Amino acid sequence: MNELAQTAKTEALFNPLSPDYIRDPYPSYERLRTTDPMHLTPFGAYVASRHAEVTLVLRDKRFGKDFVDRTSRRYGPEIMQEPVFRSMRHWMLQQDPPDHTRLRGLVVKAFTARRVEDMRPRIQQIVDETLDRIIDQGRMDLIEDYAFRLPVTIICDMLGIPEDHREVFFTSSRNGGRLLDPVPLSRAEIDEANAANLEAQAYFQQLFELRRRDPGDDLTTQLVQAEENGSKLSNEELTGNIILLFGAGHETTVNLIGNGLLALHRNPDQLALLKADPALITNAVEEFLRYDSSVQMTGRVALEDIELGGKKIPKGESVLCLLGSANRDPAVYRDRPDHLDITRPNVRPVSFGGGIHFCLGAQLARIEAEVAIATLLRRIPDLKLDNAENPQWRPTFVLRGLSALPASW
């Protein structure tokens, strides 16, 4: 009886794929922070929910990724034969030094503050062209018709994907986020992920051949040339990291724009404030990141026995860092952390991670969200959401975002 009661209590504390959690995880986060801030889940990982432990794990060199061992412990050693996991093992996001250092060094120049800021006119152009096409219709889905097109176009630009190849990327499925969730995938989900991964590999192999024959000023050309140098990149690393860059280059930004627009329309006072003073947009985007992060969690593995938050974490165990919970920790945000306040001072969300894995595209995502949201409010000031109270959330936990957000004007 005690064991059953304990299981029920455990599931209630952290059940990330339940409909209630997907709709609104924040009440559960508050319970975790106050009752069990280093919580051991039924599937064996520890969950850090307070800002102090989350930021320590992200920056402490005693924690790493250890992807192959971590995944093998979860699914069994044969899992690394599955195409999608074989590809993921080469992602820089899943690597520890020295491989992480080498891989990140090859792409970091494309994301410098100067280069990203220079992209602002192109970002504005895409947003304006998108609105020009839609504005006379009087309605749209803010996710598919608006938030999605901007970051997909920008990452296609950066990767040198030709214009006539792009339509498939605008219409392709957005189911990849399930791969990152802490709940293990079913056989059917692994099969679906394998099929999508093999399709992506096939396309990018064609793109590599194109860029070998016809080099451009883009990231793919840069990485193909690094591969040809032999010592810097293998073909598997090239393919895996292009797939990562494409996914990471748009998924989180789509969600940032969508979650930010939803938060504004659920808080009409903040919407009115931003319309009255568009210069608040930069701080508003930081607050959107804090208030409802498009990435809710990231994980690390203990590389040695560690004591953290009053719990002993044995070497090899996973710690799941709840970024969305840390962003609302009253120990850091003392003034109503569960309220949206676009004028909030000293907003420093952990939504982009931390330490050596801090998101490469953080500044690009911020600028895309700034331009997309500010332009929409300026050009369609009377826009109304069809259903702000009960919108359609994607059925994933780590990547938090809406599958649709219909609006009219």
C-alpha cells in the first residue's frame, strides 16, 4: 500500500507527458520546488527544479552529456544501432569535450553577435513579405502561417538550401520534439523517428554534393570544406550536425514567437503597454523567455558522485534541469514570478541553457522574435486570438509550443 501511494505521489509530482502538464506545467513546478527540489523520478533520473541547482548543473564540469552510455542504460546497448540515435550521438549538443569543442568551433563564427545583427534587415523583409501575403485575408494561424515561416527561411538561408528546395521544409511534420522528452520512446515512435532521420540524411547528402560542386557563403559549404580537411569532421558528424542545426535553428524560435503572442493576449494590460511603447520589445522578449520558455528542460549526467540539493547523485545518473521552473523560482524573481511583466528589471532567463552548451543561436532567436512580434503588433493592431484560453499545445514537453494559434482581424 505504501509503495502504491508513493508511486501515485511520484507520478503526480513529475508526469511530463500528461495533458495537464503539457497545458500548464507551472503549478507542478511549484510543488517540486517546495516539496522535493531534487526529485527522483520513476524512470531513474533526478529532476532539479530550483534555480540554484539548475544553474550549477549547467555550468559545473562534474556534469556532462555522456550520450551513448546514458541512452544505452535507458534502452539497452542495441539502441545505438537505430539510425536516429546513431545520428544524435554525433550532435554537438550531445557531445563532451574535446569533440564538443572541435564541433562547436566549426560553426560558432556563423552566430557571432555582429553577423546575427547584420541579418536584421533580412528578418524584417521576410516578416513584411509574409504579412503582405496574408493581411487581406483577415485571418491566419499564427504558428503555421507566421511564426513558422520566418525561422525556417532564415535557417535555410544560413545553410544555403536553394529556394526551390524549401517548400518541403515549410510543409514537413514537426514531430521531432518527442525525441528530447524524458519519457522513453515506444517502438512505433523510434520507427517514425528513424524514417524522418533517414529522409533528412538523404536530402542533406544531396545538399553536400551540391555545395562541393558549387560552394556558397553558407554554413553547409563551411562544414563540407571542414569535412574535406579530414581531421575536423567525419561524414556522420557533418550529417548529424546539419540536421541538428536545421532543427534547433527553427523549432525553439517558432515556439518563442507563439508562446510570447499567447502570453500577451492572455495579459491585455501587457499587450496594451507594448503597443503604446514598442521600445519595450527587447525586454519583453526576455520576459517571454522567462515566463513560458520554449525549451522547458535540458539534461546532464553526473561524471562522478556528487551531492546536490541534499541528495547524493551517483556517477552515471542523469539530472534533468527544469529550465521553465528555474525561470519562475521566487528565490530569484521575488516580485510575482508567475505574472507576465514586460517591464520586469534584471530578467536573465536560463531558457538558452548554460555553460559550454549555451545555445549558439540565442541572439538570432531573440532578434527574430523581436521583429516578428513588434511588426505584427504595428501592422495588425486589432488582431484577436480565436481561443486564448484553451489553445492547442503540441504533445511534447521539452519543446513547449503550440500546434496552432488561429487569429483574426
